[in-house]
Amino acid sequence: GAGVSQSPSNKVTEKGKDVELRCDPISGHTALYWYRQSLGQGLEFLIYFQGNSAPDKSGLPSDRFSAERTGGSVSTLTIQRTQQEDSAVYLCASSSPGKGFYNEQFFGPGTRLTVL
Amino acid sequence: AQKVTQAQTEISVVEKEDVTLDCVYETRDTTYYLFWYKQPPSGELVFLIRRNSFDEQNEISGRYSWNFQKSTSSFNFTITASQVVDSAVYFCALSNLLVIGSSNTGKLIFGQGTTLQVKP
């Protein structure tokens, strides 16, 4: 595909369950970001991956949140023991640093998570 | 710390009116980038423009124009002759220069967004 893809597009879960959200970045993009868009907090950064470097996890809101990126491509964001305040749209973006002086991020369509 | 403020939460105009969306930012970096994104009702984030901190030239693209002023740390966005299709949430964002292997990750710091409603 030409763009960033995310799955599922919608996820409804019960409080306390674990969920996994997937992001497929644009092929060849080495940088990958997760953001969250919620009513109360707006758009906020969660985590950043770049190649084999240690990820920047400074935006993760709690230790219930974790993410990994296997093989430098696909990324999975996992939320354990979901809470109602985790309800939000989770956005993934990728970029290709090194091909210019800027860092244009291309966003996926997002996963809308609803925790009942 | 980096911060972006969009003081206008909601703006409502009538079609063909001009409208300016305000954005004020804070950063200690000397090299940084400013962005505007559009989020229509469908939800996807659409990139509109990027400016770097060394380029204060105003830019015009069709009905859109951007005014970057470092002296006031502002990066305002004007839509001329607004149309109903311009109705969306608009986000201003700031990032530092991504430097691989450093703490400069290029992550976007977003403002709270301005909801623009253009009525026919």
C-alpha cells in the first residue's frame, strides 16, 4: 500500500481487557510515531521508534501501555487492563528522516478504541 | 519545554468570509519546524504546510496563506473566501529537528485545535 495503514479501524472492548493496535508504516520509512487523540487531552505523542535505536517512550501515560516494532517495520501498541479513559483514537505516523532536512510525518487513518 | 497554543476553540463564519486561525508556540530550540494539519469530519489528518525556523517568508497556496513571525512566536493561518468544504478541525504543531541517535525525535507537539465551521 502507498500509505500508513492501521488495524483495526474500530475496537470496542470491556474495561480490564487487553487490546493490541497495529500499524503498518510506509515501506522504507524508518521513523514511526504513535499519537493519541482524546476529547480531554487533544492530540498527544505517545512513543517514537527509529531504526534500531532505543525508542522514546516519554509520552506513554502509564505502564499499562507498551509498544514494539518488529523488524523495523510493523508496530504494535498494547494496552493492558484497559480503562475508560483509554478511549481515544490512536494514530500512527511514519517518516523517512535523512531524505531531507525536515521530518514530514504521514498519518494513518487511526484506530478508534472504545472502552466500555 | 515546547508548547503550542491555539486560543480559538471554535470559529463560525459564513461562506466567502476570510478567517484567520491563530497559533502561538514556545520552544527553546533554534531549529524547529511548524506545521498545520487539517482534520475533516472523516477523521484523517491532512498535512497542509511545513515551515522551518529559518524561513520567515509568508506563503500563499491558493486560498490559504500562512504568516510566520518569530518575533511574536506566531504562525497564523488565513483562509480567504472560505467554503463549506473548509469546515474541519485545524491543528498547529511544532517539532524539533529529528537527529537520529539523539533526544531530538521530531515528535509533533500539537495545539488543541480550532474547529472551523463554514456555513453556506
